[in-house]
Amino acid sequence: GMVAQASRRLVIMVDDSKEVRRLGTRVPLPVEVTRFGWRSQLAFLRQIGGEPALRSGEGGSPFLTDNGNHVIDCRFAGGLDEPEAVEDALRRRAGVVESGLFLGIATAVVVAGAGGVRVLERGGA
């Protein structure tokens, strides 16, 4: 999906393979963390029920974002029971820059599938 960070209305476009019944089961949740102390984030993500793995870049060294941070891809085998609670925990966690749970930021998610295009607006969509 393409994300426009500066816009007031953030619309995320995905195909329906991404619209999983339970968040976190099919696609791992990307969590951007500062390089300093990233190992403690692995422990934290395990604590909240995740299966975290540091994302590798070229040559097997850790992948770095444009900001020089690491990305931990975190799977949740059973999916996320309470995605809002997980997002809240991540948001308050020192050293976590951003996570891929677009719960609080997306104004709308556009889902394109075989049955056409659906727009999921925020607020009980």
C-alpha cells in the first residue's frame, strides 16, 4: 500500500489478501524501532504474544529504514485479539518509532478485490 504521511486524510489501498479476518495472522506486523536497545524490543514483543524477527537487508545485515532504524517483523500466530491494546502498548513503548497497525491513523482503507472496490471508513466500518 502507498502511504501519504503529510496529508490530513490518510487513505491506505490494499488488495483483499491483506484484509485478514484477524490482524497479524497472515502478514507480520512491521514495527520500526531505534537501533539502540532493539533486542529489548524483541523481548517486549514476545511478552505481548508476538513472534518477532529482525528484518534483514542486503548481505544479511539488519535492514535500515531511511531514518536509520531497524524493522522487526512480528507475527501473531492466533491473530490479534485486541489490536487497539497492542497498538497502544507499542505507541507508549520507548524505542518504538512506528508500527504497521494503521488503526489510529487511517481515515479510510480502500480494499480492492474480485467483488470490486470497498471503502472501509474509520469509525465502525
